[in-house]
Amino acid sequence: MPSLAITEQNASVVPGASLAIHRTLGTIIMTTQTHTSSENGVDIGAILEARTALGDNPEAGQFVWRAACEWIDGIHSRSTIEGFFGLGEELKHDRTFTIDADHPPQFAAADLGATPVEIDLSALASSLTGGVASIAANRGIHLNSAKAIVEGDMDLAGVMGIDPSIRNGFNDIRVSFEIAADATEDEIAALVAQSQKRSAVFDIITNPGSVKVEAKKVNQTNGS
């Protein structure tokens, strides 16, 4: 559950967490689908139970997330997200998700989707916002609204190959939250700080792991 930042020390141990991890989390999945928590639409009991179960069965917490991307035309591509590995087996989302990526006309493109770097910013915002909601629920804070505005500064001289000394990616990223909640300023700031601390996407961007890229030639398919 990479977008749920519930890792606080006051998390309670739920009875029955010693059951087999697949059975335990299977029950949690059913609970999440059929019950609504009292705060922010987050089933905090299920999340805490999952945390306890994974703590007792760390091997079940080894997940592999996937996305497949196909070129459409020009610099327009479409990513498909469907299956992932976790809890010791192959799993699927309830439905297949697609994300189109392109560039605006200023880049001689058709503007049929957000740019990949904008999708990166969206992923960061989504991760942090989901974390704020779940942490607020765990702390008994009701959210009326929460919005993250994310900006990234980029010098195109890098990605365009004009100046090799300039990096291709963002030089700086800024995240600004606007939150209406039954909480003080300090409590709201603490929500955001905890979400940042446990956000998978924030970690990916600020503390990247290794990335391996490989390619192989395939035969042309009929009709392509």
C-alpha cells in the first residue's frame, strides 16, 4: 500500500493478525470494499490490521508494481496498468487503467496527454495527498478539503542536448498544500510532515534506487 502512510507508533495490534498473511489481507480487502470509516472515507482499521499482519509476515510485503507503455504515434504513448505481484502471488486491479502521455503544441506534438514530467508531479501529489488523508483519519482529524499544488523547475537546455552540464530533469520541486480541517495549523503541518516521511513517491524522487534499462529486437506483428 505505497500511498498509505500509516506507520505511527500508536498503531494498535488487531486480534487475529497471526493468521496466514494471504487470508488476513484477503479479509482486509473485503472489509475495505464493504465498510466506510468514520473519518475521510479511509478504512483505518483495515490499514492498521494490514500493517500488523505484514509486520508478522514480512515476506508478504515484497511487492512488484508494473506498467507497460506502448508508442502510439509521434511522441504520444499510452501506459497500461493492470497487474502486480504481492502477498506471494500475482494479483490484478479491479480494472485496467491507462495513462496517455504526449507534449503540447510548443513541442511540435499533438497534446493528447500530459507530459511524462507532469505525470511525475501528479504521482508525487497523489502520494502525499493520500497520505495526508490516511494519517488524518488515524489521528481523528476530519478533512473538509485537501489540495496539493506541485511545481517543478526545468531547464530545457539539458533535455534538448544544448548544454551537457545541465541535468535533464527537475532542478527544484515545490509542493504547497491547501488543507481545510478540524485541526490547528501545527496539527495540519504535522500531517503533511508525516505524509512526506512515508510517501513512496517522495522517496523515489529524492532518494532514487537503481534503474536498469534493456532492449531487445522483436519481429514485426501483422498489421503494424
